[in-house]
Amino acid sequence: MRLPAKKTFKLAAVRRLAIPKTFLILNFFVTGIYTTGVLSALFAGALFPDFRAAAATLSAVVNGLATILSATVVDPTAAAITDQALREERSEDDVKQMALYLSITRLLGTGFAQLIFVPSAYFIKYMASLLA
């Protein structure tokens, strides 16, 4: 494992974004949902012991939603960009730019998860109370 070269950062800063913005935005949200899904469900169960079992079960639903979004939007787009670069329809720099921006949006998505942690726990509690 190694950090990207300085050239990659300079290239990403100078070049126009060659990958879809919605792809990066969805990666940001999917990462946030993945990161907070189980922890928010456990926290909801700790805050409201009457709904502990239902809240714990809902963590699978939350992560299932993130998995569906990832499998239908994020992963196919990344695969398409990589495939286009292999067929020389895109430059290799586009793949490097994609990898860099995916890493950045994952990091930012993890920070976003910290912001939605408690509201997600209350939302899971609310949904658990509807189910229980």
C-alpha cells in the first residue's frame, strides 16, 4: 500500500473532472450509510431498550439499502470507467483521477457518518417502534 504520487494530486487539481459527479456524490452517501448503519442501530437499541431487537434487525435493512445503491450505481460506474480505459476509449489518467476522488469521497463519507449517527439512531428507533 502506498500514497498516490504528488503528480496524481497535481493532475487531479488541474484537470477537468472527467468522471460523473453523481457517481462521487452517491459514493459519499453510500459510505456514510455503510459506516453508521450498524452503529446507529446498536445505539438506538441502547437508548430505547424496549426496541432493542427491532433496532438491531433494522441495521440489516439500512446496510442492505447501501449495498443496493453501491451495487447498482457506484460499482458499475467504476467498472465502466476502468473498462473504457482498458479499451483506450478513456485515458489512464481518468482511472487515476477516479481512484483519487473515490478515496476522498470515502473519507468525507466517513465524516458525514459522524454527523448523521445520532439522527440515524432516532430514525431507526422510530422505524422500530412502528414495527414493534
